[in-house]
Amino acid sequence: MTNNVLLNNVSHQNLKVITRFGAEYGNDVGSVLVFPTEFVELQKEYAILFRQNPETQKYHATALLGLSQNENLFLNPTLGSGWDAYYIPAIVAKGPFLIGFQSQDSDNSKTAVIHIDLDHAKVSQEEGYPLFLEHGGNSPYLEHIAKTLNVIHQGMVLQDVMFDLFSELDLIEPIDIEIDLHNGEKHTLIGNYTINEEKLTALSGDQLEKLNKMGFLHVAYAVITSLTNIRRLTDIKNSKK
């Protein structure tokens, strides 16, 4: 169950949020949703894969964290943060927060506001980072959360446009990932998609220009480059055996 409320500096003046990551906070998952607004950062450490909803036929992007559903190989309880990577996917980094929209009576517009799940395991009165400064104003941590939520919000706006263009240019292809571990264990990850590099490089000048002008050319290459991180994930898994 969740208990989402609009965050404010009066009712929540003394509220704190634990910033560590771990299985106890629901972070033991094999993949998480990611967004085109963070692909450039993600591709440095994670494999970015596409999945398709069988009902809507729409694509979404994920970052691979483990080789099975409840395995996150980036979790490391010996580290202060609990997460062994420089960049943490926005959907994870946001913790108990989510973005909402508040209607403005004057012009019928909507303003983005931050909500918090008060029943989330990371929300505390005793430990963690404060959300507001003692004499008013947002804490640096809350400012960071606002930026993280914006990455998600803008990414959600862009992702359908991106996938529509990738589909129009016939760039999306299925990929099956087979991993052999040192102990003889084998893993096959199916149902994933990626960018076809040969088709990308074979695009016409006009098509490349369109892809570039819409801001998705470097994003496509980030997806392709990210696949090298599957080897890193394999190395992490082997080191734990």
C-alpha cells in the first residue's frame, strides 16, 4: 500500500529520507524502467534494453541489473550507498517521491509538484537526509530529487516519440542474450530488443538528419554502446560465485 501526499515544508518539516539502497527497500530487481533523458549516463555502466508490451505493442526501455528477476548485482551492502555504480537509474534514485500536477485556477494550467509516499520504507523521522532546511527552503537532497523527477517526467514525454521514430526507420531488432558463467551455469535472457547498428549506419542523410534534429541519434548509439556492459554484469556475477 502507498500513502502519497503532496509534500510541504509545514507538515513535513522534520521528515527525513534514507538514501541507502538495498533489498530491504525493494531494490532487489533484475531490471528497472529507464528513460531516454538518462541514456547517455546509463550507457557508461548498464546495458540498456527495450521491451514491448504485447497488448499495446508499445516499447519501453530498461536497464539490466541482474540475470534473474529478483537479482540486482549492483547492490553491495559493504558500500555506504549500498549501490556499486556511479550513476543510479532515476526510477530507483527517486526513492519515495513522485511527480504530480496541481491545477492553477487562474489560467487552467498545471504546475508540477512533488508528492511523497509516507509509508515508504525509506521515510523516517529519525535517520536519513532532511528534506527542508532548518530556517526554510529545500535541502540540497530535495533539490536533487526534483532534478531526478524531471529526468523521469521529460523522459516519459520523449519515449513514445523516440520509439515511434526508431520503428519508422526500422531500427529496432530482437536480441537474445546468452551468458555462460565460470561455474557452468547458463542464463538466456529473451524478449528483449535493441538498435540494429547496421541499419543505423545505413540510413540516408535525410534520415540521419531527422534522427539527429529530434535528439535521438546519440541516444541510439548510447543503446548500442551500452551492450558492452553485459560483460561487466557477467564479471560481477562470476565474482560472487
